[in-house]
Amino acid sequence: MDELNRRTYKINIEIDEEIDETIDEAAIRSAVVATLRKVDVAEAAMTVALTTDDYVRSLNAHYRGIDAPTDVLSFAARDNIVDAPALAVAEEAASEIKHFLGDLVIAYPYAARQAAYYNNSVTAELQLLAVHGTLHLLGYDHDDESSEDVMWSLQEEVLAQFGHDALARRTYAQTPE
């Protein structure tokens, strides 16, 4: 069997009931799958939640100490800590969570404003945020120039599949209001 055919991904997309707009869930799922394939992840499960600015602001304040909304937050199921002890769970639960990467939480109104500010579609913005967040779940970061270049290059290659590669290295001049 071909390696690509053996890949299994479970991408759960949840949309807050307060969001009235139609969301292209297939485009978000495609961006996540393309990211997982790009970095050779054979099996994965994760959740992408689209919600309000207020909810993301509360998460950002609680977990990062920043009392402001942001576009996307990534909550990895596992920390990439060397020599971390193994998680002790029942065997049946272990098989279910073994490939769970974590959760992405996207502030839909923030993403829509950001898309308008940078003159691209909301779908393209959501794909960028899905790729970016998925890379964070996989342990990639942009906290120094070298790691940022690696992460931005991956974003660029994945987003090129959707015609959005120009978004990958965008500089954020200010927060869109």
C-alpha cells in the first residue's frame, strides 16, 4: 500500500454558534492535512475551533497573560520536553489519544478583520491560521530568526498549494481594529 494511502487524519472543526457567517470547513481541513503531509505525519487527530474574539481574549489572558484578542492560539496535547515522563493512561484510552496533537482556537472576527486589512479572502486567512497553528502543535516556533525561517518556509510551501504563498511571510504592522 502506498505511504500516502496509509495516512490517517481526524480533523474536527467546531464553529461557535455566535458565528453567523458560512465557513469553508473543507478549506480549513485541507490546509491542516497539507501541513501534516508536508512534515510527514502519518497519523494525527486535532480540533480546530472557530470562536469569538472575547473567548480567545479570555484564553489568551488565562494561558499567556496577555489580555487581548489574537488570531489563533495553539494548545498542544504534548509538550516537547526532553526526558518528560510518559503519560500514564489506561491502554484503551492510550490508543485513542496517541495521535492527538491538540487544539487550535481561531478568533473568527479577528481573522476576518485581518483578512480585510491585508486584502485577502477570509478563507485564505483561515487557511494561513490553520497551517500556522498546526505547525505550532507539531513543535515548530518562530521565537528566533532561524526557527522563524524554518516555520515560514513550511507555511509558504503548504500555502502555495492553495495559491496563498504570499501570506506566509507577512509582517504584522499592527492589529486590525
